[in-house]
Amino acid sequence: MSVLTETAAALVGGGKGILAADESVGTMSSRLEKAGVAPTEENRRAYRELLVLTPGLADGVSGIIFCDETLRQRLSDDRPFPEAVQSLGILPGIKVDTGAKPLAGSPGDTVTEGLDGLFPRLEEYVSLGARFAKWRAVIAVDQSRPSAAAVRTNAHALARYASACHQAGLVPVVEPEVLMTGSHSMARCREVTAYVLHAVVDELRSFGVDFAATVLKPNMVLPGSSSGEHASPDAVARATVEVLIEQMPAGLAGVAFLSGGQSPREATANLAAMQSLPSPWPLTFSFGRALVEPALAAWRGEADLVEAGQQALFERTAANAGVLTGAAVG
């Protein structure tokens, strides 16, 4: 087993998941403001330090995805973030795309950018301590979207990114997100998810990407957030696992689901329902908002509420790690 396949297996195994703390500077600043916290560089650093130093975090978290700013910052004890999390037994990761931009000739669709100069950036991130990376493709859904061009373009970018990661010595987390936003049905989400995953697999194969050293970070199959349709956790689990088995190779290292705007408890319940279904891979989590929003709401930038914020993160992490082993559902 290569170093990369060992790292990929560690990210998705052992009853643990990945914490996505990789919001861009703009997104993180906006969330701080909504929580009543001044959106300064120091407050962004302090918030990420709160997350990283949560007691017991390594019991349920295998890796943490950072943004460029955080990967270069230091904790208050002057340790670089990557060094600090590695000392806790957690793998440091880095978001490397530069965001979704409008796709010319395909109104309403986007393509994720960041391929220009990617390989030198990956090499630098390795030198800073990163062990894995993430790239997110954003797929909007309605009755006419996504266009074939949008799916092909984003799948191709994901494959180029994944191939570059392997060359640089990083495990790629491949994130093709079919958005919850919209009035589309659950059936439409399933259809689009299958279409997108099929295209992504084709492109990964065309670039010779090693699936055993690759982690998939997909959406769950869900009805659109404004559709009025309700899906039980069992229905979500069946539809999601079925489409993954149909489209993904058995040799994939594992699947770490994004939460995609679900409430923390909804995301956990849907993840829990999947654990009873047969799957050739570990099915774990790579949640962002579903883990960190309770922590931010509890902290609110107050020094005397750091422990409250950490307790909120620990509870959500423990709930999700618990469902992977059947120890708890929360």
C-alpha cells in the first residue's frame, strides 16, 4: 500500500470523518458578522483555533480541511496550524480551488476555477504540511440544468486537479456537489447526481487517477430545499447508496458526504441510515456547517465562551462519529 492510499484510508476509516473548516475569507467573515463577531483576520484565526483545540476532537475527526489563510497562520502558542493538528493525530488538508464562476455559453451554470498555477501551489502546500486537498464543483439543478457542458467542464477540472494532487503527493478529495437549492424533486436530484458521478468517473479514469488514493465527497440524494417534498432518512440513504454503487468503482478509498445545507440533525440522521446498507466503501462525513455552526453560535467571539463553542463542536462530532460505529444516533 502506498503512502497516498494509506492516507486516504486513514481519512475515511476508523469511525471518523473530516471537518471542513475551509470557508473562504469572505464566507467566514460573513458568518462571523452574523454571529456578532468582528470579521477580522485575528477573529478568523481565533475561531479556527477554537475548533482545532477542541478536547477529544481527534476521537471523531481524521482530518481538517483549511483554507489558504489558515494553513499559513499560527496558534496563539506560535505553532503552525498544520503542525498543531498533526500533533493531535489529525491530518491537515487544504482547499485548492478558487471558487465557482459563471460558465460562458451556459446561463445559470458555473465552472470551478483554480487550475492555472495549481501544481506549484500544491507543492507549496505540501511543504507547509498539507497531506490532502479538496476541490469543489458546484452543480445547480432545475428542469434544464445542468447543461452537458457544465457537467463535462467541471468533471474535467476535478480530474485534472486529482491527477495533479497525486503527482504532488496529496490525496485528492473530489467534491462534485449537486446543490440542494431549488424546487427540484428528489428523483431529479438522483438523476443529476448519477449523471455527474458518471462523468466524473470517466474523466478520472482518462487521467489515470488512482481511485484507492482518492476520496469522494458527494452530496446526498435529497429533494430541493424549496420543493416541499419530504424524504425520510431511510429513503435518502437508499437513493444515495444505490446511485453511488451504480456509478463509483469498488476500488475507491471511501465516501465522505458533504452536509450541503441540511440541518445538523438531518445530516446526522441521513448518515446514520446509510450505515445499515451494504457498501463496498466506508461511508463517512465531511461536514462543514453541520458541525461548526453550533460552535460559532455558542462562542460568539467571547473569550469566556470558548469552552461552550468547543463543547458544541464536540457534541456534533461525537454524534456523527457515533453513528458510524452504531454507538449513537443524534
